[in-house]
Amino acid sequence: MWPESAETPAPLRSGLTTGTCATACCVAAAQALFADQQMATVSVTLPKGKTVELPIILYQAIDHLKFDGPQLKKAIRTATIKDAGDDPDATHGATVFVELRLAAEKGVRFHAAEGVGTVTRTGLLLDVGEPAINPVPRRMMTEHLEGFAATYGYQGGFEVSVGVVNGEQIAQKTMNPRLGIVGGLSILGTTGIVRPFSCAAYIASIHQGIDVARSNKLTHLAATTGNASEDAIKHHYQLDDMALIEMGDFVGAVLKHIRKVEQAHSIQLQTLSLCGGFGKISKLAQHHMDLNSRVSSIDLGALAELAASLGASDELQARMTNANTSVEALAFAIEEAIPLANAVCQQACDFARRYIPAHMALEVWAIDRKGRFVGFASDRQPKDSELKNGQESD
């Protein structure tokens, strides 16, 4: 559990990626094998040249690793603890380990140890069947190991197995199962550093989800702001998990990436459904691309003005403007049969339409706090099962 925020604001700490942790373990293992030294801390050079220090908590000689190919020589396991800084990362505090074995055949070959997943679907940076160790971490480990080989005149190669203790359980808190990465976590990182509360990793997972769905020939995607909206739209359409994009607050990441890939590659997608809580959808209707409360706010006055265009009385407009929440404002509108939620969804649909290629159908759904549909809009002819007058059809 993350500690409560301090009373006095302080600078947020950066952390280090799982790729940096795995590289540190490689450095420690190579140092132990070549120089017979078990260092308490080791140095890692990040992709942009910065050097960081990481503690090593384990050195363990191993002889149980077996790989196909040439006979293998010495092997050792090393481990470190991932520190994600002040970023709410699922792998913060996890034990990352490497089992490094010297091999007769030149080159560096990577394997998934316990807690690291295997790629089972196309559309990712790695081929199907590959251990989920991304290209930049592979390059970091390879460069550091090749440096040791050059220093010590070593002519052989390396077998690198990367694992995370309890990684398969931790992975259930990530997008990995939906992306087709089974058996554990991914070893990630592009800069080696985790920026505190950075949006980059989340947006990258959104892009990956879209790419995987397109690569697997799906034509209907549903992007949702949370669990309740995901459950609602999944049940309504009986969608495969691969078709569900957990966008959170980053609707802009969905819209812009779909536009990019559909324009750059062959046309694939036919329908995009956006689904979220009424308050989130009202922000999209007001042209916000980031729906987080730190970035955008619900405009109750704008909701009241929209209700007025639908025939709301002055009294209702006043009640809505002074409501505690957008949900309460919607409840006031429903009491007077004002189809506010549908109108909000229509505004959101009109705005999102600017970013979606013309060949795709677009629809927007809004739910209440109980996960029930309360609003719907589309740029295609609605089906009988879809919503009318701001309430779920019977």
C-alpha cells in the first residue's frame, strides 16, 4: 500500500525500470563470474549515457539451467529490488533476478525465467513465442555483457534468463494478459528511468492494445474509462477481451493513435465505441482530451445550458448549476424527462469524430455509478436495443 501524501509537498522521486534492474543483475553476475567479485552495488549506463547505482541483494551459484544447443559452462543468479520512485507502478518493490550462464556459442540469448511472460499474440514489439523482454532492455544487457567479454577477453556467449519473484501474480494488475503476454510480467524501459506519475507507460499500453487488436484482425474496439464501463460495454456487445482498450483518462491517446495507424496502414477498424462515466463523457463533450480531474473539470454550467437547449426550465437549470456533482445534475434532468445524457454523448461523439477516420463508425456511451447505461450517441443508425431519452431501454 502506498503511504499517504506528506503534509508538505516535496519533489517526486524518479525510479528505475525493470529493464535497468535486469541489466544491473547482468552486471553483477558477470562481475562475479569473470572477476570472482560479489559487489554490494553495481553501476549501469542508461541509454542516454547517465550512470546509476543499484543494490544487489543476492548472489547464488546455480547449475539447474538447461538450454538447447552447445554445452553450457558456469552460471549464477543475482537479484535486486525494483524502486519505481514515487510512481504508482505495479512492480514497485518487486524482486527482479537474472540467471546468467556462460555458453560456448557467441552471442546473447534471452529466456523468460519464473515471473516473466511469453508473447502469444502479434502486434507487439516482439515475435510470438519470444520472452517478454523488450528491445531496449535487451540492448542494455547485451551492451554491458559485451563490455565484460571485451575486458576479459572472453570469446564465448551468454544465456540470460530474466525473472521476477511473484511476477505472474503481479502481472494480473497490468495489461499483459489482455495483450497476450502470458505467464508473467514484461521487462520494460526505453530510457531506463521511471518518471514519477508519468503518463508515458499508460499511453504506451493503450497504443499496444490497439496495435495488438488490429494485428489480430479485430474490427470493433471499445475504449473505456474504468472497470464499470468496461464491464457494461463488454456485456452489451459480447466483446473479446482483446477488443477492450482500458484508456482511463487518456481518450486523446486512443483517438490520435487510431487516426495514425488507420491512415498509415491498410484500413482495418470499422467501429469504435467510447464508454465512460457520465462525468467523464461530459468532459469529452466539452473538448477535453485528458479526463483526469487534475487537468479538466466538469462544467455544471455548460450542462445546464445544454439542458436549456433541450427545453429545461429556468428552475431546473438553476438546480443543475448548483448541483454537487454531474451525476446529481443528470438526476435532476431525468426527473423532468430531459434527455441530457444522450445530448452529452452526442456532443462527445461530434468532437471525437474530428479525430476518427471517415470509414469508421463512432459511438459514445455513458454509464451511471452502478454501471448502467444512461446515454448513447452514434454517427450511425441506432439499434432498437440502444438508448432513447437518456435512459436504458427496457
